[in-house]
Amino acid sequence: MSETVNARTTVSGGLQQIGVGLKIGTIIVTIGGVGTTPPEHWTNSNGEQWLRTLSASHAPNIAVLSFANRLATGNVLSFDDVEEQGRLLLNELKGIAQDRALAKCPIILVAHSLGGLLVKRALWLDTKDVKTQPYQNIIPRISCIVLMGCPHSISQNSDDWLSVETILHKFTKGKKVVLEQQCINGLAQDCRRFEETMEQSDIQLLTIFETKGTSKQVLGKKTIFVDRKLATISHGRETIVDEAANHRDLCLMSGSTSALGITLEVLQTAIDATRKAIARASPRAGKPSVFGISTVQDNNSDDENTEYVLVPSDSGGELHQDSNMSVITSPETASSTNKASWTRKATTGSEKINPELIAALRDFTIEQRDPILPCRYIPFPKDPVFSGRENILMDIRQTLFSPVQESSSDTDSGLSDIILPLKVYSLCGPGGMGKTSIANEFVHKYGKEFDAVFWVTADQESKLFDSFREISLKLGIVTEGDGKDPTAIRETFLAWLANPLKSYQHMDHAKPETATWLMVFDNVDRADTLEEFWPKDAAGSVLVTCRDPLVKSSIHLRNSGTVVPELSDEDGVALLLRLTGREHDEKDVVDAPRVVQALGKYPLAIAQMSGVIMAREMSFNEFLSLYSEETERREIIDTAEGQSASLRRYNQTLSTVWALDDLKEGRALLEVISFLDPDSIPETLLEKNPACADWDRYPQTSGQYTKARAELTSRSLIYRNRDEKTLRVHRLIQDTMRTQMTDETYNEVYSRVVDMLRARWPRVLHGFGNVQTHWKKNAELWAHCLSAFRYNERFDPQTTALPFRISWMNFTLDILMFCAADSRFSAAPTILSFFTFVRSTAKERNPSVELQLVDASFHFHRGELEMHINNHQRPYMDLGLCVQQLETLLDEEAKRSDSYFGVAINEFGCACMMIWKNEEALREFERSYTVLRNLHQSTKQETTMAQINMAFVYDNMGHHEKAAQMFETALEERIEELGTDDYSSFVNGKLYLGWGNALAAQGRLDESFKLHVRCLEHYKRSMGNLHHRTGDGCVKAADHFARVGDSPTALALLDQALKIFYLDTYHNSEAARAHYKKGRIFQRSGQGEESRAEFGKALTIYNSMVPAEDRADKIEDLDDEDFDHWIMFWSR
């Protein structure tokens, strides 16, 4: 039962009551912007305050209060104003916190625009006050902070705060003023402190940013004042939402229902968590989360008699963890040289670690994220002109809705007693028969009968990966933080399909309820494409569309379904009349059957010719006359040998029906589209692309582009998704357009397509730590780049000037870097093939410096790729060549102006470590550190990478104390530049792992334990629950739990690690090590059969990956060092 109190007008004298009922159970404090819409007018299109639409079951008796933002009353913003207003806001919040009648009411802070500056100042002041008045701390009462279009930057550069000046100028209507540096410094410090406060609390953060521009003046070009980059703080508990509104209207939350839905969901979840914490009468003591999702079942989790290791605090008492369960709060706490904070006596783990942390480690195998149901992932809207095919639709329904067969047993049965076969139906037939349209009609007509409907385009593996990721995020079974490893996401989604529980709550008290689901695999080209994505062990419904009859007869489809025939005469006539609007034209109604017959009764041909008939304003009889003439004089499209007679007839029809030669404004646009992936073509790629500025045939302005697009859509040559601003096209149209091109036109268009992709592709810059910036945009263009690369067979690169080819090579290598950094390894052959194709045409007797730099970059990127997939030999050769070339090609100024040279040397050092050349690696890391330190704009974020790698080498060489000191120094420098904890990359987690190793080698095992658990936490936060580095953290933490006798937790962590390592084929050495460690644990506990099984798996994998001379006859011949030898140094 939710706690509520009677509402009183004295809730807080300085806060205006916007909406307060008779009782108060949840308090929302709003802070408006400067000159923007006040909170009392934050209403949706129905005139309702959107904050009061929170579910009453989660947020009962909402009280919405408003704090008056009086910043910049004189049109000038000073930091003294921020200080004063922030203190006033804090005092009001303390008034609420001290009111005993409101003691159990969660608080939500919602700020718009510059109102967010006051929230950050107030929280920092509260943090300072807690030191002297701890009983007045308000932070534990805050469930969530919502920042809508609030600028955030820790930079003290005035250019980074221009948005504040613009907002003030726009909304105060005063003269444009420049912020004083003192004010900028104060705001930047508040932003940094806000990040620290968020890290140390359990407050959920919801960041909403605008996607529509606002005119700076009354009239003029529209500008986005606070974009995603400026709004976000990159916090682990930050949910980021884009809202289709400008800066002024952002607070109304009326741009899209999806944004509002996400916002309300986050608020409700945060309120629930805070209410539970308050009910426990303690500061936010929620269960710490080392793993956010459940992946492994711990069969021994009922053992409650385990002793745990204590993490001592500086005071010698028990450590009280924050919500992140960090086991290191500062460099001082974990100093390897501060003897007061470390003990050399603990070599057997005799002390105890925080039991809540252990509970989290043990319970992660049981907790799962409940799916968000119902879930609909359907890319196409319902087709308003679809007609006919009723027999096929009913056949699909009867197959996919076949009843479940119950067990004949009279006893109470569980899930295992119910026969739940996977129901499959395939729609097969040549292109243009309407297979996708039938599937789309089915999901819109019957989709509501399923709890979840998922649609994936299945002609390429990369699209399957991307669709599985988007579906998993929408379904809620993974978070953005988990979505960085496509293979892991695939396995998580397939696991849910196999056991689609609606909820993981109360599983011990009730029979779990499962969800029904439908999966559509559209446009399957080859059966083997589905092999790794097929829900083999699942019990749902699958609908497949394919052209090749061999796909239909594959083992997965089992010859189910039907070959889609041509339309019946009746359905074809109905479709033609509806598309042309001629239902009441008596003459055309009579001629319609002849048109349908002439077009072969193919749905796509009828749709496209309807557009031609309408555009030319022809009667059906006029069209038939023209069609007859065209048939005799136009050349039939080339037909590949081996096609079915039906498909050949259809291709012949296409050559006359499509009338592509008649296109005007849309011809060049369709030519470009014919080289791109047919699905989800972003219009930002096509419209006003700078690569086409001098291409006379291509639409130059937005008006010309709109006219060209309209010509194509009117003839059903392309289809547009207005909401997503994307286009799609049938592959047959693409094939025909490319086939009809002359070689000259093919070369012209192809070169433009590559240039257009290059112009829109955000650079993936050389750097450390896989910090993702604009990778979402890269992902949007990914399939289109691969598509273009595959169509190079007719292209002659030598028709393009060498400078353009060099730019293409650099562009291709940047795509290769994205491929490696985002774990899209399967596409690497396509990318490398295209690079080689272009490079082979640029042969010079004396290559230019620019071309030699391209070669150096090629060796760098291929070496990086091979390092990611654990190829031990190739990186040393490639990266060594790269460094040699750069050494010669770059002058001293170039080496100091860009980090590329220093990064290349560092990566070569890593390659040396892969083949156990420790001394050479140390020299390269030292050289890299020197180069990076001497850059004109040197950063500790980069120099510390070389330091960390040097420390790993020293530890490998036995200099453990020196390694520990170097790790500590690197952490201090990173904290100085990046803050107390930087989750934007995995680097700190790598540091913790190496530091823990160095301390363990000195016998300082308790200290090592803390660092390795922190490593695990950091990897999970920065890379996701299913990344191979997270698996490394599991193994390191498992070692410690095994050491102190907690076998259940150690085994659970190793099982989690194995699940991760088995997601791909690149981490066999890590998997072998994990099996070996499991075998050792079972051996010590006397479980001989289990031990032999794990040792057998470890030995098999080990012998399969090492040279013949290193293979072992029995497991007793191996130890931990043998397995570590074949693992990358940062994972040992």
C-alpha cells in the first residue's frame, strides 16, 4: 500500500503549487527555464499536465510544485545569481525533506533549459552541507532528475557555452551578451560536480534533447540550441530520449508518444525503487548490480554458509558501498603505497567483503529484465490498397495459430510437459509477386493476437544483427549499455525466444506465464544466412519470405508454406482499379482485365504501371496500345541462365512495363538508390549531399529532391516512411536500373554513390578505448556502404582521378576501423576486398607520400582487426610495417600535431605482447608515451594508455611493485582529467585488472580482490554485460571467490564468462581457461565427475588452438600459466 499524507498549503512556502490533491504520495518539483514556457503550462495536446499522467499505481497522489527561476532578471547571467538561486532551491527541497508528514514521499526534479543549472548547483550545495548537517541530506529522497534541453559541459572554453548565450538572447529578448569567464568556470565546475554526485548516488537521470531547430531571431535559419552531445553527461544510469520539438516546446513533451512513454516509464521505475529504499528506513540501499541481466542459473545458490572477504575502509570499519558498489572510492583508498589503507597480512582472504556485493554477484544469475509487452517491431505501415490473397492469409493463420498439444499425463505438469513446436510458414516465389506485402498484411491484420511481433530483413547477416539489437532494446531485455556486442545481443534475444517469460517476478510462487510471438524473416536469400539467427529451441511462430525455392526446402523451413502465385483475375482487376481510382469509369472497368493480363498479373508490375497511367493521364485502352508498340521495339532485359520460366517471363515483362526511360526528375535519384541497400535508405544521404553539388543531373535543392522523389513514389518505384524519413525499394527495380545503365553511366553513378557515402560518414578517429561518438550514424550507413562495395564488378576506378581514389581508400579504411571497433567482423572480407580493388588501380613506380600514407593506414587497420580476433602473428607484421612507414613519411611537426603516430607505436607494442616479446613491447610503449606526451595538445587520456600497457609489461617481467606504482599513477592522472570514474571507455577497467594482478603477485590478495571486483563492475558499465572484457572480469573475480571457499559464486561467474566467450569463435583460449578453472574448483570440492568433464573440455580446446608441439596428453601436464600464455596480456 502506498504511503500518502494529507496535502497542506504549507508544503513549501516558496514553491508554487501547480497541482496538489487532497493527499500527497509523490512530489514533483519543476524548474522552468529563463523566459521559456513556465511549468504550469507544461501541457500536452489534450490540455493535460503530462507530469500528472504517471500511473497511479507507481506514483499515487502526485503533487506538482514549481520553483520560480529568477536567473538573468536583468538579461545578464552571473554566477552569483546561480549561487543564490541554487541555495534557494536547496532550502525549499530541505523543507520538504524535513517535513515528517512527507517522509515517505519520493521526490522528482524536472528542469527545462537553464533551469538545469539550478538543479546542479543545489545538489552540489547539498553535498557540501551533508558534511556538517548529514541529517538534512536530500539526495536519498530523490528518485529521478529529468533534464530537458539543459546544457552540460565540463569545459571552461567559452565556445562550449555559446548555447547559454544564445538561449538568453532568444528568450529574454535582450541584447546578446557574452558570459564572463568566472561564470563559465563556475558552471563547468557545477557540471563536473554533478557528474560526481550522480556517480555517488542512485538517482536515475533522464536526459531529453530537442531534434527541431529554433530561429535565433524572429525570422531566420533554425538552430538546435541543445543537441544530444551538449545535453548528455554519459552517465551509467542516464536514459537519453530524443523529442521531436524545438527548445521552447521541449518541456511540453508533445512531439512524440514514444518519447513520452519512455519518460513516464523511467519515472515510474525510479519512484518504485526510491519508495522501497525509503520503506527500509535507510539511505538508498538498493541491491548493488554487478550484472543487470540474468544469463546463468546458479544451481548452488541455496548454500548460505559461505564466508566472504571484507573490504576494509580507511577507518578500519566495515565498508558501506554506494549504489554502484564501487570498491575503490579514490586513489588514496586503493593506494599501493599507502600502508595505512592496505594490509600485507591478508593472504588467504580471512576477512569478509560486503555481503550485499556478494549477494549481487550470486543473484545475478536469477534476475532477469521483464520484457516490455506488447512489443511491435514492424517497419512498414499497413498498405491501404492491399487486396485479395485471402486464401493465403487464412492458410498462414491456420498454420501459425495451430493449438498447443497438452501432455496426456494427469499430473500437474510444468513447461517441459507441454509440446510447443516451432510453427513455420514460408512465402516463396519470384520477385514482385507480393510476398512482403502479404506478410505485412498478415502482421497488421492478425498481429494483435501475439504478445510480440518482430520483423527483420534477412538478406544480409549485418541487417539481422542490427534488427536483433533494435528489437532487444525495444523489448527491454537489454539496455543501451549492453548493446555494444552484436553476437551477445543475438544470443540474448534467441534465449528469450526460447523461454519467453512475461515476467521473472514471483517465479517461486506461481507458474510462469509465457508470451506468444511472431517473427518475420523477410527476403531470405540463402538458407545458411539464417543458421545462426534461427530460433531452434523456441516455441513461437515464424513467417519467412524468400525467392529461391531451395530456401523453402531447407531444414528450418521444412517445405512449409506455399509458392505465391500470380494474382487472380478478380484480385488483379480490383488492385488496378483501386490504384488508379477508376472504379467508376465504365470503359476502363471493361478494359482492366486486359491490362492485368498484359502485365502478367504481377502485383508489383500492376502497382508501377498504375503510377505510369496516372502520370500520363492515359486510359487503359491507350496504355494497351502503347504497351504493344513498346513490346516490339524495346530490348528485353538480360536473363541469367538457370532462372525459372516464370521468372524469365516476369523479367521480360519488367523491361517493357517499368518504363524507366520515361523518368525525368527522378532518374538520377533512382540510379543512386539502385546501388544502396534496398531497406531503410536515410534521406539525409540523398538530399543536398555535397558530393552531388556539381552533378547537373541530380536534384540540387530540397524542392528539386522532393519533386524527384514524388515522381518515383507516384510510380511505386520507391516507398517512403515519413516518420523515419527513409526510403525503400524493391531489389528487382534496383537490378533492372543497374542492368540498363551503359558503362559510362554506371561509372558516373557508382563514383557519385561512393562519394555521397563518404561525405555523410562520420569519421571513426584513431584513438584509445573505443569511445563511441557518432556510431549511430555510422550504423545507419553501414549496410549501404557494404551494398555499394559489392556492386563494383562493372566499375572502372581508373575513370576517376587518383585523388578521389585515395579519398575512397581512406574512407574504406575508416569503415574497417568501425567494423573492428563495433565487433562487425564478418563484414571485414567485403571491406578489404573493395580496398584492394581500388588500391590495385593506383600503381605508381614512385608512389606519392599520400599513397604511401594510405598503405600505412591499411596496415594499421588490418593489424587492429586481427588483434581484435586474436590472430597472434598478423598484427606484429602489419603494425610493424605501419610504424616503419610513418617513421619515414611523417616529419617532426606531423608527429607532434596528431596522435596517430603515437597510437600506432602503442598498438605495435600490443602486437609485440601477443607474441611474447616483452622487452620489445616495453620499448615501444615507452616510445609511444614520449610521442604522445610531446604532442602540441597532449592529453592524459592518451598518455595513460601507454603507461597502463607499460605497467602490464613490468608485471609480466616480474617487477610487480613497479607495475603497481605505475597503475596507481595512471589512475590518478586519469581522474585528474576525466573525473573520479570514466565510463566512456573500458580503459579504467583494464587498469583495475592489471593493478589487481600486480598486487596479487605480491601476496596482497584482499587488495587485489577489491580491484578485480571493481574491474568487473567497470567493464559491465562501460562495455555491457556480454562483452568479452566483462568475461575477463568474471574470471578474475571468480579466482578470489574460489580462493576464499565460495565455490557457488566462483562457478556462477565462470559460467557467465563461458557464456560470453562462446558467443564467437575468437575467444577459445579464454574459454579453455575458464573450463580449467571450473575443473579445479570441482576437484577441490571432491566432485570428480564434474571435474573430469570440465578438464576434458579445457584440454580439447587447448589442443585445438596450440601448435602440435605444444599439445598436452593429459590435463595434469597443464597449469594456469599454460592457459594464460595464449591469452592477450590485458585479459590474463
